[in-house]
Amino acid sequence: MVNAMIKNQISLSKNQKIVLDYIQKIKKPVKAYSILSGVKKSGINAPPQVYRALDKLIEKGKIHKIESQNSFIACNIGDCATPHAVAFSICNQCEIVTEINDQKLFKYLSDFKDKSGVNFKGYNLEFFGVCDSCKAI
């Protein structure tokens, strides 16, 4: 298990490691231009460099895109086996984003077919509500 994690880290390019480290440090969704601003001292100076790194990190299951916010967040499950099949809960008040890891939900969605019989191979679900901390206020 440890060897697989080390191998996965080694397979990252320099720019991917820099971008991933930055996103993991922030610990909340961050937009691409904020990432660029935060990693310029590390030698990443152009938007295409950030976007290429983000695309590869998504592909490798290291980060996810929060579509409604056009932002990116580190995967909190580890290395997602299905990086294009994710679900999040987002608080409408404080905007905290939590990755959902519910096997019943994922099993249901993997078996789900639409009216034309299409099975879905990917999804990016975002559920909105109010978190317990904001309810208490």
C-alpha cells in the first residue's frame, strides 16, 4: 500500500506536485488564478501550466473540480478510483465543501440507467444545504 502511494507521488510532474501541494495546504476550494498567484514563486508563471497540472491531477484522482464554484479541492478520500464520479455537499452559508464517500450512493449511481438505457460512467454531483455549524448560529 505504501509503495503504491509513493509510486503515485513519483508519477507526478514537478508542476503537478507544486499545484497539488498548494491545493492541499489551502484545504478549501481554490480557483485556478488563485493557484497561479500562490505558486508563482515556485516557477509556475502562466495559466496553461496551472491548467495542464489541474487536468492531470483530476485524471489521477488527486483533486476534484467543484463545478458550481469553478474551483478545485484536494481529494479527501485519498486517490479516488473513479475521479470522474464524485459527489460533494456544499453549505449555502459558509460554502464549506465536503467530499461525500457513500458506497450506497455510488452503488446506486453505478447501476442507474436513464430512460434511454444509458449507464453513467461519470458524474460530478453537488448537493446544497446548510451545515450543522451554520444551523447553530
